[in-house]
Amino acid sequence: MRILAIETSCDETAVTVLECSGTIESPVFRVLGNTLLSQAMKHAEFGGVYPNLAKRLHQKNLIPVLKETLNEAGYLNYELGMTSYDKDDVEKILEREPELLKEFLEYVPAIEIPKIDAVAVTQGPGLEPALWVGVNFAKALAFLWNLPLIPVNHMEGHIASVLVHRCENPKPEIINHKNVELPAVALLISGGHTELVLVKAWGEYELIGQTRDDAVGEAFDKTARILGLPYPGGPHLSVLAESARNPASIPHHSASPRLPRPMLKSGDCDFSFAGLKTAALYLVRELGEIDDIVKAEIAREFEDSVTDVLMSKTTRAMNAYQAPSLIIGGGVIANTHIRRAFENLAREAGWMLYIPSLELTTDNAVMIGAAAYLKHLRGYEDKGTERLHAKGNLRLHHE
Ligand code: KG4
Ligand code: ZN
């Protein structure tokens, strides 16, 4: 089946057409079209994602992103446009997104109905104003094209991202399937979340640990800001830390800066990163003027602290639940050092490790389509999309 998936939970506007086949134990995914527009630069002046700006930009970007995805997927027939549809109904669905409505009415009714079997959309968690744009857009498309609508939990999307494996050849990119032996522990680390989830079966999740304050990506971004790095700081901090890992660059004379490993001995699977960021702030203040070498050392020490805590809590969860598989998803696993550390740890511990390819670590619509397919295979039925609501604090749960 072909799923058109939409992701607007934060500051990425993304639409994918995913061809899905295979069973729940062994799903196969092939990306037919995939477009993603990041708003990150637009939010930079606010130093974080600004919900109302995100909402406005999703409205502006969704139709161009849909257009590009459909073109890439080869749905090019514009002459066979639909002749009749109920404009009032579409207007009602998109009444809170006037800018999107205008572009929607200009483009969507004019094209042939693409060969798609379902529409999927991120329902939550995320920024509610941003989520609503995607949800209403998905409702309007499902209505106009008379397709079932599958709401997806964004966190299940991050978990499912490891099932999609992109290879460059042959073209078009074939997505190989990956079988994950369950139960698995999923470590989800992004700008908004830090969670350990037990995946008993697809669709059967249990939250076993979470952050009590800042998410790990948030701590990266805030610490990067303290070090004077541009927004979004996570990737910049990671490059700087990496430079201090090069043995030639480590000065032998100065003592290395030290930061705490928060909650390392708390005896549970929870996290706390707000104190780490504050410790970095005090350290920078205390040191006064710092040169680039010291700055890189602080970045490295911060990254080491985060890595130590993530590895320790994950080991705890893996042992407690005797899971054969470890899944890691979310933007922070783009981090080279954390990736490497977990690869080594998994090798030593004998765990099977599943990490998504780099472009699927951060928010995207491919993972939403993959999670929607798993939900379809579990027998999900669309019983009326009118009632679908965006939920900013949606949790993973048993279905
Ligand atoms: O999953 P994601 O795109 O969005 C959320 O759902 O939050 O994650 C974005 C987060 C940001 O905080 C960003 O700074 C962080 O992931 N990030 C990184 C790296 N690349 C992205 N953090 C550390 N090292 C990186 N290389
Ligand atoms: Zn995310």
C-alpha cells in the first residue's frame, strides 16, 4: 500500500509518499517521494522554536512540499483534475488555516487524485499550533481524496525510523527491511524528549524512564548558546567537541574542565539535564575569558557527561528487561560521539543495535509513514476523521 505521510510537530514541514509491504515482523518500505523544509534558520533569532511562527510557516510550506513530493513520486498528470468537490467542506476543515486554505484550493482540486491508499499525520506530541496545521491539512486531503486517515504518535515514528533503511543503489532508492527482535528498549533523544521506552510488541509500549526537566537536545542547544555557538547549537557543539578529541589538539598543561554526571546513581531510568547546563554556565563564568581550546574542552566534557548518563541508564533498562535489541531514535543520535559510544557498548554487551540512517534521525515524514503502516497492520481503522484532534502531550501507550 502507498501512504502519504505528513509531519509538522515542530519546525520541519515534511511530506512523504511511502510504499509499504510485508508483515509486521518484516515490513518493507520504499520512499517514492520525500520533501522536507526546515524552518530552523527562521527560528534562530528567537533562540528556540516559536510556536506561532512555526504554525504560519507550516501553512505556507505544506502545499509546495506536497507538490514536490508528488512530483518526485511521479504523479504528474495535471490535466485530469477533479471536476467536483465540496468547497464548503474543505473551507470548514481548514478555516483556522486561511493561508493554507487558499493554496490548497488552488492546487489540490486541480490535480488528478494520486494513487495513494491512506493519509498519515503526526497527531502529537509536539507544539500544538504546529500539529494542528498538519492534522487539518491531512483531514482536508483525506476528505477530498476519500482516503482513510491514520494518526501517528511522533515518538512511535522515531522508534519506527530504524525500520527504514535507505541504500543509494539501485535507483529509485530501495528501502530494505529490518527485522527487530522484540522486546526492545528504545532510547528516544531529541530536542523535546528524552525517554526510555520498552517495546514489548509493535503498538505495545511502556515508558520506563524520562527526563525530569530538560531534554538532552535542549541541553545541547542551551550549552551551545552558553559557549557562544549559533542556533541550533547541538550540531555545532558536537563538531567543537570532536575537535578536542583529536589527540594532537589536547594541550598537556591545562587541567581538563569537569562537569557532573546528573542522576547517574539515582537507581532508576530517569534523567535530568537542567543541572548539567547550569554547571556549564557556572564553569564558563568562573573561567572568565576562555580561548577556543578551552571552549572545545568544555564541549567535549559536556558531551562525555551526556554520553555517560545515556549509556548508564540504557544499560540499566536493557538489563532490567532482558531485551535483546536496542533502538535509538531522535535528533541527538546524529551525534558522532554518542553513536560511536553506543556502537561500542552494544558490541561489548552483545545487544543488537538499531539506529536510523542520518537523515531519519531528525524529524521527518518517512518515519511517520512507517509507523502508520505498522498501525495499519495492527488493524487500525479510521472511524471518522472529524473527531481527530492534535494532542501536544500525546503519550505512547498500549492500543
Ligand atoms: O528529533 P529532532 O529533530 O526534533 C525533536 O523532535 O526535538 O531533534 C533535534 C535536536 C536538537 O536539539 C538538536 O540540537 C539536536 O537534536 N541535534 C544534535 C545533533 N544534531 C541534532 N545534538 C547533538 N549532536 C548532534 N550532532
Ligand atoms: Zn522528533
